[in-house]
Amino acid sequence: MIVKDYLSELRTAFPNVEMEQGQVTCDLGNNGHIHVYPKSEEEIAAVLKYANEQGKKIVVQGKGTKKGFGGEKETADILLSLSKYKGIVEHGVGDMTVTVKAGTSFQELQELLRKHNQKVSLDPSWPQYATIGGVIASNDSGPKRLGYGSARDVVIGLRVVYPDGTIIRTGGKVVKNVAGYDMNKLFIGSMGTLGVITEITLKLRPVPKTERVVLISFQEGSFEDIQAFAVRILDSMMEPVSLEFLNPSLAERLIGKEQFSLAISFEDVESSVDYQEEMVRKIKPDQASLRILHNEELQTFWKQLYCISPNGIEDDLEQKETEASLKVGVKNLDVLQVIKDSHMLQDSHNLVVSAHGGLGHGIAQINLKGTRHDVVSAITHLRQAVNQLNGYVIVKHSPLSLRQEINVWGDTPAYLFLIEGIKSKIDPNRVLNEKRFLGGI
């Protein structure tokens, strides 16, 4: 069917729903011939039911920051955008919970909550663009995962629309809710392949009285000292919310020092932060330099770190170099080896490499930029190295052509049959985000 005819058909079926013909503006794929912008849960359910009955394929999107994450199709029939389905549904200030529509940007949500001295304890990439629905669907988290945990730790309830238009609710709206199965975890990180998340209920925490970042920059070749220092911090009474290790090129970009560096963040009352800051001063290696970030300088540091990875909004067809962003998971202190190996790729593969990882939680992010051949070779090299550490490598962002060439999810896990069984039960017609998740689901 010609796209204009299909657009006319959809407008007849949904006269009150905003829609337009899609245009390809980047090489990331996950696009749609028709872009649909529902403003209510009922409209979302109606569009899904229509697609399920008519044998159409749907790509789900918030603002588009994760357009390059997963998926082997260039264009689906419909791109279902939740960018206009936003706002707070309910805010229990006293209960410290909030229920929010999925299309609300993460930064907008935090600004609204800050008026009540509260916040969501997550720190995803590109918070000014990323929607809360996209953050939850992709299980995105950042350097403060050490103190905050992941999306699975803060979500207490969801509303989800199945491909057949059925609306379900998982979890609840109170923190102490232990009845039945924890269905939230089924949808968190599922990349929108099981249902469209429409509302999320989150538990909140107070905005800290004081926050500081202690930056420790190390002399080259002092990895034993770095590991010993990290172990002392993790084994101490200190409670950092981040213990993030930066490679030299990223450290130079963020703090002006081309050295392996550690960003240690503390959030608490001022006396507690002062005490922990002084403890770090006492135990740091003698040859390492120390710098403290406060207030605006601290906010600038985090803002830059959250925006170093490529994203689906700012990608364009004119870009000549290939960019890929990798998520690596290993045992916590093995992050040191991962960051070291990735840094060496700059010379061996002629790449620009920006890498950082948490020494307390074992999740690292590695951004590669260079020729397509060198990027593919670097991914293969890193996977081999990480396999030796019993870890995993996921390609979080890359051009469509690269995702069609390599397996972005890595080796097929033994439990894949369980996920395939759930997908077949919930979405037998493969309507939602086809081939967007593990095993081509």
C-alpha cells in the first residue's frame, strides 16, 4: 500500500489522533512509515489493537534517544511516539511516590519533583531528552547505580498495554507491596517487545543536603594502587553513590587531566560528606592528585558525563565516522581491566575511545568512534577479552547496518526459550518492536 493511502486509512480509523508521514533523518533504523502521537492511554490501546488485527508492525518510541539500540528493521508500518503522552498522574508527597506518564522527559520529572525536595534515584544518559518510559523499558542507569540501584529497584508499579489492546497493571502504588509475582521486572529492560508501558509508579528519595565529587587522578602504570585504593573505599564505612573509573581521554575531556581518574560522589548531610571527603584524603595514594567539585562545577561534570554517548536524536546521515556505544558487565573490580583494555584500542584500532565504569557495580560504558572496520574489530576484541572475565558486552547504540552485521546482544543465553515463550504468549503476531531484543525477539 502506498504510504499516503495508508496515512489516509489511519486518519479515517483514528480521526482524533495526531499523525504524519514519517521521514528518514538518520541511519539508525527503527523508523515508521507513519508516525502516530497518541495523547491518552485509550488511543494507545486502540492503535495497538488495530495493528494487531491488521497484521501491522509497530515501533515504540519516546523522544528517540535509543533509536540506535537494538532492532534489525529500517522501517515498520507505524512508529508509535509517546512524546505527547506526558505529565504526572499522581504525586504522593508524604508517601514519597510518584505516578507519571511514560512520555515525560526524565529531566522534566526531576524538576517537578525538586519543588518538593524529592527526586527519582536514577541517572540515565541524556536526561533532557530521555523519557521515563524509555529509561524503564531499556533499564538505563548511570554512574550513581552504586548508591541508587537500577530501575528494578525504584519501580513499584506499571500500567502496560498489550498488543491486543488489553490494559494491565503490575505492582502497586505503595512501597510495601509484596502480593503476587513481581511482574514489573518482566517489562523493565524488555525494550518494549512485550507491551507499551504507559504509566510508571516510582519510589522517591529526598534531595540530598550536600553533594560533592572527589576526583582522584593517578600516575600511569599504577593499576595495583588504584585497585587497592578502591578496595579500601568499598571495605570502609564510607557510602559513595558513585565510584566511577574514567579512561584518560574521557578524564581530559571532563576534568582537563589526561590520566586514569576516579570520580567518587557523596550525597548526605554536610557533616557526613565532610567526614567522608577527609577519609578519602587520608587513604589516597601519595602520587595521586585530588580535586573537589562543588555546586555548578559539579553539575557541569555530571551533565557532560551523561551526554558523552551517541544518541538517536542527534545522529544524522551526513556523519562519515561510525559511532558505537557498548554496555559491559563484569565483576565490580574487573572494570579496571575493561577500561584499561578499551583505552589501548585507541592506538591499536585508531579509534576515539571514551570509557567509564563503576568499580562498585561492575557496569561500564565504552564509546567508540572511527571507521566501520575498526569499530567492528574493536567490538570483537572487547568481547573476547570480557568473555575471559565471564562478563558480557551489549551494543547499546550503532547504525542499523552495523546491527544487521553483528549480534548486539552477544551469545544466546540458555534461558532464551523462556523469553521466547513469554513473547509468543503476549505478542503472538510479533507486532511490537520486532527483532529489538535478545535473540531477535
